[in-house]
Amino acid sequence: MIAPLRIRDLASPNHDARPAGAPVDMLVLHYTGMRTAEEAIARLRDPAARVSAHYVVEEDGAVWRLVPEERRAWHAGVSFWRGRERLNDRSIGIEVVNPGHDWGYRPFPALQMAAVCDLCLAILGRHPIPARNVVAHSDIAPERKRDPGELFDWEGLAANGVGLWPAGVDGSDPARPAGGMERAAALLARIGYRVEPARPEVALAAFQRHWRQERVDGAPDAGTLARLEAVLALCEGEAARAPARIGEGAG
């Protein structure tokens, strides 16, 4: 028998009320990006830091709840997805313990990923979050964030019903087709990214960290374009199957 997910409470003061009527329709995955779990949790509970998340998942699979889901945690910062900003208003944030790129980025242990998956599935069972809105911090803030990064097992999560993954689509072709960046920018925008016209490679690298992890270079090669088209097809297929919700815009 599979043991139920155990969640322990460790309250953070860093939260406030969500706007009246705001749906919870996004799930944002982060890494802590600090040397130890203890340092990260202390910061997320420090009133002076003014940052928090709803949950923290340690490398051994321990799960801490810092902020109740009905409250607005302060995890996304300046952010954008599918035409929307102020994403703290409408999201649940999970911090996954990992030192990150600045302190010795390393693979996420299997026990940790299993706990992340179970936690995500529980959250998805409570809130109307479409799979295309299960995103990385780097997806919604690509100019300043890289987490949870290219070692995070998005493919495994999607195989278990959390988020999207373009299964079976080869992303390895290094050819550089003509007009590739313009095509990539258009696809990125349709998926949900904010694409800066002067620096489209920033959003493209964020896409690669999530959906083409074998090479993250911001280049619009044929493999990346194939994955972009496949992810967009998954997004549009999900949208076509889902009933429209009151207040949900296009995009």
C-alpha cells in the first residue's frame, strides 16, 4: 500500500489575501537556490525577506506547508504567463530544495521528485489548474530566473499527470533553419511566454530548460522548433477539450 503524503506545517508570516474572486489556476515550481534547506526555509519564514511559498519539498521527500493555499504567498515576483501578470494572485508556489546554479546545481533525488509529484497531484485535485499552467519559475520570469532548471524531471511529472511533455518528439536536430528565431518567437508567445522583441533568445532558453533540456543555449535549432510545435499542440489540444471558465481570457 502506498503511504499517503505527509505534510508538516511550518508557518511563514509572509502572505496576504488573494484578490476577491481570483481563481487559483497556476502551479509554479521553483528551486530554493540556497546552500542548505535550513537556510532556504529560514529565509522563506523571515518577515524581513518578504518572500515565501506555499510548500517546500526537501531532498529526502519531506514536505513542509508554509502558507495555506487560500492565501497569497510571495514567490513569483514580477511575472507573466498567457497574457496575465501578478501571478502570485492566482498561483500555488512549490519550492524544491536544490542549491541551484549558483551553489552547485545537482540532480533532484528520486524520493524528492516522488514527493513533488504527489504534492502536485493533490493540489491539482483541489484547484482547476490546466496542465499548460503547470510552469517553472523560469517560464514566467525568464529574464531573471533559471529555476527549477534543466535537471528537473518535467517528463516524469507529465507521465504521472502533472503538466505537459512532448513525448516521442526528437529535440536533437541542430540544424538552423532560415527564419528560425521569428518562428520560435511566435510559437513561444502562443504557448504563453512574454517574448522581448530585442532578446527572444531569453524566453527560448527558458523553454529549453523546461521542454528541451539536453541543450539550453537559446538557439532556434530544428530540434527546439519541433519541441515548440509539439508543446503548442498539447496546449491547444487541452484548451479544445476543456470547458471555458468564467473570466478566462484567450491565449
